[in-house]
Amino acid sequence: MTTFDVAAVRKDFPILQREINGHPLVYLDSAATSQKPQAVIDTLTDYYEQHNANVHRGIYVLAEEATALYEGARTKVAAFIGAADRREVVFTKNASEAVNLVARSLGDAPRGSRLHIGEGDEIVISEMDHHSNIVPWQLLAQRTGATLRALRLTDEGRIDLSALDDVINARTKVVAVVHQSNVLGTVNPVDRLVARAHEVGALILLDGAQAVPHLPVDVQAIGADFYVFTGHKMLGPTGIGCLHARLDLLEEMPPFLGGGEMIAEVTLESSTYAAVPAKFEAGTPMIAQAAGLGAAVDYLSAIGIDAIHAHEQDLTAYALERLSGVRGVRIVGPAEPVDRGGAISFALADLHPHDVGQVLDELGIAVRVGHHCARPVCLRYGVPATTRASFYLYTTRDEIDALVDGLGHVKRFFRAA
């Protein structure tokens, strides 16, 4: 596919042909999980029908084919994000596990190691982070006696950079911040965050779950020490995520889980560990899911992430304009399509988002309601929850129009009630 054609793209996604409650499905919840193209579905089926075997250990044909699919996916992912070495890509079951891997491993690093975190050290997160990038660091702080600090948000929905040098300081050991917010849509200035973290000698982790599917991401250019993302938000299957980390860090970090695959030698008294990345992939891995993720990367690469990003930028600008024209809508997050992705959260008059979402569902419109696993954002802006519409390469302007018309229906429904 040499040019981006949303109508052609939509034909590749079987679920988009569904009707819900007698209406065409309008799927506006891609920030929670993306839909899957037929190519990914076929890859999963083909794996189980033709290649199912455990990886790395077998010397028979099926095992070698399964291993090629699994390790081939690692090579594809590494190329997609611009990794310097395919060994820098560790497969996890999702982005949450990838964050937990880093937090746990840093907490287990021996005293005197550059990775060690202890009492008096500080860990910095942000007020807009997903719970997956908050709770693991809270647990680490509790285990080690470190102090957890947070970068706060402006009224517009962006990190308050005026406090950057105060919050990230000489006591900071780790900074963990989202690249693109799943609630506000904000694309953070990761260049400034990485530069400040490294200036004070801290490590930095970026949560790219909402960025890798939608933005051109080059981990070498970004320069973060750790970068995490997940497969199911980028057209891949559920059950697989990725940690990218510098090779020297992975080699120094203690393992996260123990078991088969991650060992070199085992006696009853002690063990030595396999080389990176196997050291962090204990047990039978997500073989089918990796093959599916490889197919998703192929699909995204064939279209081009730049073309996908441009399409989503157009949709985001259009949606912000249309939603701002709906009486009673309050957009939570940047109101302008600058450094902003296609996840738009809003409140509608005094209606609870659960009521809004339920009535929209009757029209076949799927949106997300709640705090979106980022409750501190809701607390910051004084809302119990929001309704969120989020877009991807298969979203159309007609679907945004359907959402706006649906909100009109919601208001009429509750006025009548």
C-alpha cells in the first residue's frame, strides 16, 4: 500500500463489518486495545495449525519453525523502533510487566551498584501516568525506602516544566514518565525529560504504550534507558509486550523471574543465567503472540507509521473542532492538536460518563468511560471520570460525526428522562 487509504485499510479488519444493536460498529476505543487486521488473525491460526511447538529447545522441524517465528518477531520489533541491537528487545506479557521488570530488577540490584536504589534516593513519575507506571514505583519505594515524587500538570494538560529542575535533582535515581498520555492525549517533551534525567545521572523509563502505535519512535534518537510498549494496542495480539533497554543495562540487571530458558547452569546450590535477552524471558514464552506481533509490525510498516500519524493528526484536529462545538462538552486535556495524540477525554454537562457510554453503545458507538487507569488525572481536573474517544488508522471522519450526533442523542435522551 503506497498511499494511505482508510477505506482500503478498513477492509482488512473483519470486526469493523459488524453491527451493534442494529447500527454499524463505530469503534472509538483504540487507546484501550486496537482491532486486528486479517493478516494478524491468519498468522495466529497458521502458527497453531502448522508450526505449534516449543521454542529454542527442539531440533525437529516444527520447533525450528516456531523458534524462527519467535526470534523473527524480535528482529522486526527491533527494526520498527530503531533499536541498535535485537538483543535489546525483551518480550514480556504487556507493558505493565515490562515496567515491573525494570522496577523489580533495580530494587534487587546489589548495594554499591549504579543501579541500586535505597533510602534517600528519589523516584520521579508524573501526574498523568497510567497506573501501570505508578504502582510498580510505589512498591519499589516501599521496599527500598526511596522517596516517590511527581511532576505536576498545567491546567492545559501538560507537564509543568517550570518545576523540572526542582523535581528531577541530584537525589533522583529513576524517572518514569509516559510518552503519550492515554487520557489527555498529550505528547510529552521526552527530549527535555531524557536530557534532564541524564544531566543528574538518573536512569529514565518511558511508557510508550500509546506512542509506538501512533508515532514514529526511534529509541536510539530518544535516548531513554528503558522504553516499554505493548502489542495489543498496535494491531497485535493480547498477551505480549516489549521492553527495550540498553544492552549494558540488561547485562548488569538481575533477573526478574526464575525458571527454564533464563538459565545457563543450574545446581541444587546455585544458578548462572543465560545471555540477554533470554535472562529475562523465563519459561515458555508467548510464541503465537510474538508471531502475531511480527505480522502487526509488517502491516504497520507496509502502510508507514508517518502516514498513520498524519491521518490521526487530521482526525484529532477534526474531532477537537467538532466536540468543542457541542454544548456542555468540556475537553480534559490540550484543546489544540499540537503535541497531542488521538485520545480525547471529555465530560458532558452533568451526566455521568457511564450513562453517556451506555446510551452511545445503543447506537453502536464504542467509547471508554471511567478514570482510564489514570485516576490522578481525574483528581487533578476535578472530575470523577471521563468519556474517552480514541482513534487509529482505521478511524474515519464519519465516525467522529457519528459520535457528535450520538452525544446530541444522549442529551435528548436524558432531557426526556
